[in-house]
Amino acid sequence: MDLVVRGARIVDGSGSPAYAGDVGIEAGRIVEVRREGEPRASAKRTLDARGLALAPGFIDMHAHSDLALLTDPAHEAKAAQGVTLEVLGQDGLSYAPADDRTLDTLRTLIAGWNGDGSDVTFDWRTVGGYLDRLDEGVAVNAAYLVPQGTVRMMAVGWEDRPAAPAELDRMRELVAEGLAQGAVGMSSGLTYTPGMYAPDAELTELCRVVAAYGGYYCPHHRSYGAGALEAYREMIALTRAAGCPLHLAHATMNFDVNAGRAPDLLALLDEALADGADITLDSYPYTAGCTTLAALLPSWAAVGGPDATLARLRDGPTAERIRHALEVTGSDGSHGVPMDWSTIEVSGTADPALAGRVGTRLDGWPAARALLLADRLGTTILQHVGDERNVRTVMRHRTHTAGSDGILHGAKPHPRAYGTFPHYLGHYVRELGVLTLEECVAHLTGRPAARLRLPDRGLVRAGHRADLVLFDPATVAAGATYDRPRALPAGIPHVLIDGRFVIEDGRRTDVLAGRSVRRTAPR
């Protein structure tokens, strides 16, 4: 064998009680697991893991590393947390499939999430082409969701209307092609344009395609605020009509109108689950959200694309209509809740000349409008609108998984990008006891692997891939805070992907063992 990890506390990802034992690795796979007291195997190398827990590598079910994986070989934001697999293509907007026209628009539209891509060679136009780029070697493994908003942009454009029959056929083709090339499902961003212009009937038809290929639908649904429960109910209904598994992205209940109402959400899910629905969800263990400032605008202000939005912001009467939607009625982009500008903190700007605004709170619409214009919609924000009771309630649910929703771009990103997984283990397991260690590891590993239909990942089992993390349950903790969002975690000395150390003795190695993880279930 290549490596034996000796004397670890094995937390195997199933939720079963931990036990002491050894794990043998050869050619990138676990070849044997021996409990304490059984005969010990020999190997070329032995790692003494006494005092450490050994778990499957963590799976980030909601990541925004679509470009970072290509430009940052170290990718310590995730590797240092023990993440060995990320799911990209989230919130209905990413860079594959694409054509030249939509790619240019996308680079502007989601610059606040990923940067403008000026340091990336966009030499792909298909999902398969993007996954091939990942296969050249990246820091961690990655799966991909076909982004419905991008697909709609290609087929329909930026118009707020139902798709014509030929346009719907084109969207079906694009989704099917992406799934056939290895995507694990489809995402939507239904508070982001142009994906939010799709009516339920259109989404249902696309979900039928997803279901036919064995994938799942991952929507950022139409409201996390005033209409949150109705938005969850809508997603459940349309996926059940389509026969498509549902995975609810960053599932929580935000804003004061929903404080303490997470049990209402879970009751809705439990009712559907009891009736045979296939539903899972993910969440991050923080109360603040993160998005772009432009995402808060009413959807009608985005018709026609970014240049049209900027023109409306420049026009005084139209800008006043936007202000009224934000501050009085609550726009669809701001989840139907009238804006409390004191909750909005600037976390990043596209224009370096505006970097002085980072860390400041917006003091009203005039400041927000000026920043949107000056930064050409590229501003990223933190939105302090969450409820801690909801966060803890959701993470206890039996279908829960973890997703960082980590936006890595910006001068002061959300600490969830660097801290989600150790924060679960340190704060919510060790300090608060919200979950047991075994339960939490199952949420981070075995359960998401099952949703992704990956038969050889997510558990410490002979025959499974040797994607593993060793951490100290007594000291593991997120280093990242709102003030120091890029601080690395403590208590995670070793991370292996494909049996190779990407983190060793707490330091990033130069190993690029990550590759694309493609849907393999037959149609």
C-alpha cells in the first residue's frame, strides 16, 4: 500500500458512531479499513493520526469558484477547510454553455461574484469544454450544474416574457447537452435576471429534461423574504410535476418578517417528503447573506441587460421608480421586503478606485445609486438580514447538507468562503452541541455524495476514493471572521485528494489532484 493512516478516530460519513482504526490507501483509493485491535497492515508510508478524526473529504454543495479554480492554483479558501469537491454553476449564472455574445455579458453581469475574468482564457463554449479545462488539473474536484439563467440568455435574451416554442426547444437542447456532457443537474437564480423571467411552466419543462438524465434541480428560489414559504412551495410543486429531484440552495428564512419561522419551512418539507418527494437542501452557518448590489433592483430595471440597467439608473424619473420599489413596496430583487439600507455593507468593488467604500454601510438610495453607476453594477455586498434561530433549526434537518455559497472575489468577502466547514465543526458541534460530530460529518460528506449520486465518495469505505480530511475535534475552528474574512482555519492538518496530500502538516502542497466529477448515471 502507498499509505496507512494509523490510530485515527474514524468518522465515516454515514452518521454511525466513530471508532478508532487504520485506513489503507493505494492508487488513489481506500483499500482497507481496520478497526483498533485488528491486525495492522504495512505500507510505504505511515501517518500517525492519534488525536485526529479522519473523515471523508467535505463536499461544498454551493460554491462560486467557477473562475477561481482556474486562476488560483492554491485555492486555500477551500482546500484548507478540508473541501475536496465543490459544486459549481450555481444560481443560474455561469460561463458554460455560452456563445461569444452571452459570454461577454456574463463576464460583466457576475463580475461581482467572480471578477471580470480578465485573467482567464475562455477557450470553451460548452459544459464539456469547461469540464475538460478542469481536468487539466485544479486544486479540488468540481461538479457542475447547467445554469438556467445563462441558458435563457442564449435562447431568449433579456426579455421579460415566456419563451416561444422554438426558444423553449432550444433551452431543452442546451440543458440536455450540458447533462450529457457531465453536468449533475441544473441551477436557477430566480431573483436574478434573466433567469427570474422564466414562468413555472418553462422551469417545469426544463426540469423534465434534468430528470430524464438523472440529475437534480437546484434553485435559488423567488424569495427568501416576504414570500419565502410560497417560493419554497412553488419549487416543490413544479419539481414534483416534472418528476425531478429538488435540492434547495442556501435554504433559510431571512429578514425580520421570517425571524424564528424555520420550523414552518421544515414542516412544509417534511409534508412533501412524507408524500414521496425527493428533496435535500444546503445552508451556510452564518446570518449574513452576500450578493451583488445590482441584484436588489427590481427585475424590470434589468430588462435588456446591464447597459440598459445603467441607462435607467442615469435617468432621474426612472431611478425614482427604482427607489420606490426598493424602499416602499420591496422589489422582487430584494425579496419583497422594503429596503433597510443599514443592513447593507459593501464587501467588494469592481473598480479599484472605489476600494475605499469597502467595509462601509450604505446610508440610503442616493449612495447606492451613485455606487452602482460608478462601479458599473460590479459592487458586492453583505446583507445582514439573517436569524440565528433559523440557521440552527435548518442545519438539524435530516436532509440538510452544507454549502458555503462562498464568493471569493472582493476586498472583504463573506467569511463563509473561508470558514464554513470548520465553523460547523468547531462552533456548532464542539461549542454549541447543535449537532453531534457524527451527524455533522454526515451532513458534510455522505449525504451530499448521495444527492450527487456518487457511489464511491462521501464515506470511509474500502473501494471508495481516498478523498479524506484529518482534523482535531478539540481545536478545529474557522479563522475567518467578518473583520478578517480570509484567515485560514485551525485544526485541519491534513487533506488528501485521490490519495495525495493537498494539505500536509497544515501547509498547502503544490499538488493539483482535483478534476471534474461528471454525472455518470445512464439516461
